[in-house]
Amino acid sequence: MNRRLFLGAATASTAAFASLARAAAPAAGSVKIIGIAGSMRKGKTTYKAVELALEAARTVSPAIATEVIDLAGLNLDPYLVVGSKSTDRPDDFPAVQERLVASDVFGIVMGSPVYMGIVSSPLKALMERMAAFRGSGFPLKNKVGGALAVGAGRNTGVELVLEQQILFMLSQGMILVGNGDPGNHWGGTVQSKGEELTTDKDSLDTVRGVGRRVAEVALRMAAG
């Protein structure tokens, strides 16, 4: 092949790849990321941390849409896993399950407060109910996961809580990301100051980083 034909073929190939990339780009709002706020306190600091991560996710692309599931007050009775129950309240798990396993959900950001170095009871109850997913085709498989932990201080067990969430998501076949550059650690860790999050930029940036990384990888998964 002479130089002119080679350059012509290369230009055509480049144009074809560019056209394919444009065609594969997800439509606006078509890639959903769900945030799970695992606190017992509705709408408080864990919820705000999850919202902050999702806000950062939406900056990545117009294709990203977000939704928050606040576990506070929901009945996720874990006794139903073993064929029993501890309450006569209506079971809220089926509605939560439907939202998490939906085909347009490509990412999940999970957040928990730190209670003595372990995840909150609402989030633990949800995890125990989702154990059933392991026997039903792993519906969360290949969804992108990121973890957040909200503690009362810097050394209150935040990384232990991240680890528990990460291990759960790995057991579901999910694709795990951390908080990205510059730290590239295991997730977002932030402090609760009363009813608000700390104003410490470095801590808040770890939360934002998780949201962005989940969105970036979710877009790749959505594009096939």
C-alpha cells in the first residue's frame, strides 16, 4: 500500500471509530446511579454525604441520573431471610430490591454512619436481605459500587465500615471503585459535625471522588 492509500485508510478508520463512539454514547439521563443512605436518622449527615457523592457523579456526564434510597424508617426485617419475621409492618424490601436491580441502574453508592466500628443496623438488615441475591442469579453483578463512611471524627472506624461495605459488594459480584485521584483510597470518609458534614475540603473531596469514579466506570459499562 502506498503512502497516500495508507493515510486515506487511516483517516477513514479514525472517522469510523469516532462515529461508533458517538453512536455508543449513552443518552441523557439513561445511566442511573442509586445512593443508599444507611443511617437510622432520616435526611441527616449520611444522607448528605450520599447526596454530595451523587452531585459529583452528575458532573461527569449528562447521561448520569441519580436517586437516593433513605433506609431510615423502612422495614427491612432480616428474619424473613430464614422464613420468620419480627414485625407485622409491611415489608419495604421488595420495593427497594426493584429499584436496585433495575436494568438502567449501573452504579450504587452505599453510605453508612460508623456505629462502634460497624455499619448501621438498617444497612446491615438490607445486606442480610440481599443475601438472597446470591441464589437468584446475582442481579447486582457488574454494577459499579462505591462506599462512604461518616464518623464522628477521623479515627472512629471509618475504614472498618468501608471494608464491610466493600466485602459485601464483592460478594455480590459488583465492580468496586475507590475515590480516585489524588488519593486512590478505598472510598469516601467524612466527619459528622452535629447535623452537618465537616467543612474539611480534603474529606469532602473523598466523597466527591467516589461519586465521580462510580459515574466514570458506570458510563463505560453502559456503553458496552
